[in-house]
Amino acid sequence: MMAEAILKDMDISLDVFSAGLHPEPEVDPFAVQVMHEIGIDISTNEPANFQKFEGMQVDYLITLCEGTKDKITSINKTNCSEEEIVYMYRNIRDEIKNELEYFFSRILEREAKMG
């Protein structure tokens, strides 16, 4: 969800979809909070299973590595303060944002100039 929203924020004209293998029933409230901090609202987004998009033709398929998922699922919310959890979510958000900024500037903008 964070990656989809960040990429859409870079260029509203892009068709961007987000899905997971085992999506949660609701958007994580900590993800909503840290995205709100950078001016992006994901509170009304709905997690989707990848099968929703099966067979769809796409120009790019961006996957988040297991490391990102592991970071999120390894946050033991019962043993951490809310401040520590938010700090970890911010780091994950910033890592995703940095990677997508690189993709956007090095791939998408370059293709737009060429074509």
C-alpha cells in the first residue's frame, strides 16, 4: 500500500495497483500514520490479493522483497513502545520511497523523454 501511494503521488497519471500474497483485512494503522506524515492518505485504501489482477497486462511489476515484509512482520508490537513502532515504520516508508524515487527518475522519466 505504501509503495502504491508513493508512486501515485509522484505522478497522478500513472495507473498503479497494489496487491499481496496474503493481504491483511485492513490497512495497518501505523502505515496510515507514517504516510500521513508525508502528506499521503492511505486510510481508505483496501488491501487486495494478487489474484485480483491475474492476467492483467502491465508495463512494470514492482515487488517488495521479503526483507521489507520481514521488517514489518518482525516488529513485535507487544514489546515495543508506540514510538519505537512508528520509528520502524518510518524507516520502512523511507526505504520504499527512496527506491521508488530512483525507479521514477531513472526509468519512467527517461522513457517519457524518449517516447
